[in-house]
Amino acid sequence: MVQKIQLEHNYDYILSGNVTEDLNQFKTIFDNCIDIKFREFDIHGARKGALVFLSGMVNMQTIDFEIMKPLIESDERLFQESAAELNDSDIQNIIENRLLFSSQLSWFEDFPDIIEHVLSGNVAFLLDGLQQVLVINAKDWEKRTVEEPATEAVIRGPREGFQETISTNISLIRRRLKTPQLKMEDMKVGRLSNTQIVITYLEGIVDTKLVDEVKNRIGKIKIDAILESGYVEELIEDNSFSLFPQVLITERPDRVVGNLLEGKVGIIIDNTPFVIIVPGTFFQLLQSPEDYYQRYFVASAIRMLRFFAVLFSLLLPSLYIALTTYHQEMIPTMLLISIAASRETVPFPAFIEALVMEIAFESLREAGVRLPRPVGQAVSIVGGLVIGQAAVEAGIVSSPLVIVVSMTGIASFIFPSFQLGLAFRLLRFPMMIAAATFGLYGILMMLLLLLIHVLRLKSFGVPYLTPMAPLRISGLKDVIVRASWLKQSTHTGELKSQRHQNPFNRLRQRQNK
Amino acid sequence: MEIISRHQLLTISIIYQIGTTIIFGFASGAGRDSWLAVLISTCLGTAVVWIYTRITHFNPGLTYIECYPAQFGKLLGTPIAWLHPLLFLYISGRIVADIKNLVPTTILPGTPPWVILLFFMLVISYGLFAGIEVMGKLTEIILPIILLIYLIEVILIFSSGVVHFDNLSPLLDKGWGRIWEVVWPLGIIQSFGESLALALVWTLMNERKRVGRTMIISSLFAGLFIAFTDALAVAVYGEEIFKRATYPMYALIQAISVSDFITQLDATGVIYFCFMAFLKTYIYLFATIRSIQKLTYSNSSRVFIFPVVLIALFMGLTMAPNVVEHIAVVQKVIPYNPIYLSLMIVFPVLLFLVSWIRNKSGTAAS
């Protein structure tokens, strides 16, 4: 359903059928909008016609050769000879069927509809005597080509990523699922931006309640403009008072399709290459689409590596603090001696030392994102050298800590989801404070707090830690390891459909019948 | 309404029943025969747990606490029912006091106990607000981890070369006397009798009919786990040290020493203990709050969380002046205390008989 445009003032304009008059009405509405173009012309001196369109969002060639040319060059008799006898629908018929070479056209009589179409890049054609306006699709604007996504690079797998134009993004998904079961529903959100949002799902696989809930939540959004999928994410998630992302964000069409096949719902938003997938669960955020493309032994090993990365990025600095401050006896003696030797010159307690280094590292990382490319490299070299080498030599930090901090840094880059990585980056700091105050005991208590919080989270009714808690043994096949396609007959998660995207499953079901 | 699954109840019960014995040991008075004493306690204790589950089975729709007024009449049943939250609260206070005694002396020597306990109670309150369902999921995740760590620990102990099975024999050289001494009544009260608090959770399970089986499985599992650990501790330390140690199981972890590299893992033992104590306190306080809520016919249990948590914290801080006295109470006072025995054994048996007879005659009449 296309929502009616919500206009600032009430347009009580009505189409009169007189082109000059109607054009004036358009000109009042589009006052001071230099990007709106009006083109009046005569058709064989019999009738006046006019085009209204947005320059920069239409293809001029199409207008010139497929709209203007056929109209002006049309057979004179069409309009002149029996003009008096022609009624409106005849004229509409002639234009649609004998003159214009456009596959997408439709008639409108309400101003708000027409304005909406003109603003989204369609051409409006006004003709004398008609109280309706023909809207012709001639959309064409500058856009990026389909490129490899910057944030989710893979070694093996398609190199296509979404871009900012929603129609291209839709086609990228459709190309991978050539079935009428793939549904795309249209919504408009944003009082001023009128952003197009497309909800996509696979009928027969998805739980219809989930689709309704998604539509319901998006329908409730009241905001002036949507500039990025982050707006929508924040407005539809279950618990916005949480560090953890509860939806999956991706730039990769193959990942969207993979999730649709598992019964999830995709939300494509115009003007952003990031597509939202709901419901999002923790373990899914730890998966990369490449897991499914590589050999499954390798993929399973990499998945387990990621679990260690999660623990490392959360706990390594705090364990360092706890062990060196409170539980030195747990460190093997030889190691303890070398740590103590290197800490000898350091004037700070371990906590301050670690805090300084972590903050320095985080700043370096943030600076790397913002800086222009050529400078970025210089900064990272200088930063790495200064912080790594010089700080140790100057006796400000100890060298074991540099190892700890860099390992933590590397571990937090292993996260396939940048959003989840951010959550853990931030959680590291309360963890460090707890470790500095209570040692291992503090770490345990903080972990319990964290777990309780995470266990309370739900994404569209699905517990965040599915299938680990509540436990679902069959689901673990696709969480801890990535089982072979031959072995995955059911699918992960709490979702209603029990079918995984398994090519063999279909066959098996058919044989059973 | 919160609902927990059968698997979640199982994991909660196992962790709850193993509980703090992971540090304190179980039936250490029986010396080298302690593992046998544990097995006997397990058999008897499982029977007691089975009686509890039957009571709730005979009174469908009622929590364990509400069975007393329902079966014994308001006049007699209500006071008995009110004793339960008080007992639960007292025991949770005892566990808090355990934390107070153990943590500062072992891993945090400089930190004042009240700060440690405050943090502890803070996490528990958050857990109580989150509800039992979250706790079910929590144990579901943590139990496999605990068992894995335990397995590693056992392997490490064996590879430290300190296990001498000779320490376990001769079996029963001092007769059955000292076994019975620890089995009755302490062995039955500990872990198994304490499962009474879990009875308040049973009504929240989605498959009510399988509560009994689940509880029996968890009791047997916990019993075997404790018996094995006891035997291991005796094999490592010999009877005398095992009997005298304040924290025999804690000592077990200290015995680990593999090629001078993995040594002194005491802190991990304390961490274990803290988690077990966390869950036990949680269940006791949950049971307290839920019983009070049922007995006062309140709609919301949330108002009771803070008062109850504060009382437990206060009791934990003031319960015993020192560790020796605190431990002595477990061995000398609690087993012979009429409240413990009557609430955990005498009343349940009476209630079981009454419910059973009523149930039988009820079905016969209809």
C-alpha cells in the first residue's frame, strides 16, 4: 500500500482540464523549486500539452524521443478531424496505445498523487481537455555502480554489494530468488523524506505473524526523515536501551537471501546500502556469509575461533588487570618474573596502564576511519610505532600490556558484524573497572550481569541467544560449527518454519509424498 | 507468566544441588568412607525429593506453600506455610555469610566484606527483577561450561600425580557408625532437603507431569558428582586432612600442579563457588519472595525484592563472628534443629500422606 503524501499545507487545488490554468497551479506549488521543469507545447495547434518533471532525476533522451517526439509528430488526424467526437477515454486510449512508447504509465487526478510521482522522478503529462494527468516513468539519475561491499569483504563469494538505489537493490535480491514466493511490500516512512521502504520475505517459509509485526512497527514510525537504516533499526527494535544490536545489518545481497530462506524478513530502505534483517540473534551476528561457501571443516574452525575472539575482546585486558593486581600466584612463575621485570619502570597501577592504552588504541582506530586515505596510513604507522615502541621504552606502559591490547584489538576485528564489535569494545571498559576493584570476583559478577541482560533481550519475540538458550540441540549444528549441508535438515532458531535452506531437503520431502 | 522448560529446570536443579558442596565438601565427617555416605544420602535424599514432587502432583495448580493451608486447613496450615519463607531467608543469609567468609580470606584480602556482598546482592536483585526464566537460560548456558571446567580440573589433578587410591581403603574399617552419623540427618537435609526451595519453581514448568522425573535425574546426577569429588579429595589428601580441612574441595584445586606451569588455581575454585552461591542464593530468595507473594495474595512480587535482599544482606553480614563458628553451626546445630527437620522431613511426609489419602478417596468418591 502506498501511503498518501502528507503535505504541509492543504492543497485544495483541483485539475481544471485547462493546461495553462493547471500549469499555473503546479507553478504555485513548486514555487522556488528551480529543479522542477515545465515544458509547454502544441499538438498540431489543436490542443495544448505540458510536461512537468524534475531535472536530474529523469532521462532526457526518454523525454525527448519517447514522449515529446511521438506526441508532436503524431498523425494530425488523430486530434483534428474527429476531435469533437472524441471523449476523454478515447483520447486516453489513443495516447496510451498509439502514441507513447513507455511501458509504465498511469492516470491520476489528485494533486498529492501527482506531486508525489513528480518528486520521485516521474514525468507528468497534462493535456487540454483532460481532467487527468498521465504519469510516465522516465526515472534515471546518477548512481553508484554495484561494487564490492566495503564492510563485509569475503574471499570466496559474490562480490556484489547493495548501493543507494532501492530498485537496484531489489533486483539484486530478485536475481537470486526467481520465484513468485519472494514478496516485496512497499511502505512510505518519513513525513518530509517520504522514504520508500520495502519489506521482503519468502511466502510459505516466513511466519506471517512476523511479517505483520514488522509492518506494524514500521507503520508506527513517526519521524520527519529517514536518512539511514539506523533510524529504522532504532525505532523498531525491542529494547533500545541496550548495547547489543538486535537486528542484522548487511550490505550483501547473498546474505539477505540466505536469511530470507531461513524465514526472516528483510527491510530494504531507499538511499542506503544497508539492509536490515529481523529477527537478529547473537549467534547470527557472529556468522559470516562466507562460512557457508567454504568447506565446512574450515568454516567450523573459524566459527570457534570467533568465539574465542569474543572472549578475548571482552576479557583479555580485565584478566590482565585482575591477575597482575590480585592473583599474581595464578601466573606461572617464570612468566610472572618477566612481567614484573617489565612493569618495574612503570609508575602506574595496571588498571591505569591498561586504560591509557585502550583509550589510545580506540582513538587511533576512530582516527583511522575519519582520516583521508593517504594520511590514514601515515597515522597508523606513527600511532602504532609511538604507542607500541616508544611508550614501552619511555616506561609509561609495560610490554606485556602492549601485547594484551593489540591482541584485544585484533580480536575485536574478527567480529563479522561491526555493530556487535562496537558493543564489545564498549563493554570492555566496565569489565576493566570491575576487575580493578574486585579482581576475578568482579569479572564473574560483571559477566553474570551481562548474561542476565543479554538473556532478557528479545528480537521480534525471538530470544537473543537462540539456540543456545533456550537450548535447541538441532540448532547448534549451525551455531558452534557449520555442519555440512547434507546434515542440516532443520534450521536454526525459534522461527516457525523448520526448514533450512537445504537443497536436499526439498527432494526428501517430495520423495516422502 | 514466566515459563521454564524441562531442560532448564534440570540445569537449575543440578547446579543448585551440587551448590556450595563444591567447596565445603559433603559428609567429610565419614572420612574415607564419605563417598559411600554420599551415595546412601543420595538414595534417601532422592526419596525425600520424590515425596516433595508427589505433594505438588497431588495438589495441581497450587505451589508447595499453598498445599499446607489447602490440606491442613487455614488455622493450622498457614502458620506452617509462613515458616517456609523464614527458613529460606535464613538459609540464603547463611550462603551470603559463606561468601563473606570465603572471598575476603582467599582472593580479595584487602577489600571490606560489605562491598563484596553489596556487589553480590546487586547482581542478585537484577536477576530477581529479570525473573526465573532468565535464570533458567543462564544455567542452561553455564552448566556445560562448569562441567567442562570440572573435567579439565579432574584431568589436571590426575596429571599432577597426587592421586593415591590407596587412601580410599580399607573401606568401612571403622564400621557403619560414622556413615550413619553424617547421613542422618545432615546428609539428607543438605542438597536434597534443601530442594524444598525448588518446589516453588516447579509450578512454573511447562510440562508439569515430568517434574518428578526431572528432579530424580538431577538428584542422582548431583549425588554421583559429589560422591566422585569426595572420593577424589580423599584419594589426594588422605582421611585426616580431608576431615580437618575447612574447605576440603578448595584444597583439592590447590593440589593441581602440572609441570610448574599450571599451578595455584585457587582463585578459579573461589569463582566456581561464587557462581554456585549466586544461584543458590537466587533460588532461595526467589522461593522466599514467591512464598510471601502467595501467602499475602499479592499480584506483584517485585515490591518484595528489595526488602528481602536487604534482610539477606544484613543477615549475611552479622550471622557469625568468624568462620569456625559459622561452620560449626552447620555440623552441630542445624541437624538437630527442630525447624529444619520438621519442615524438610516431618511435615512433608504428613502432607504427602494427607494429600495421598484425600486424593485417593476423592477419586474413589467421584
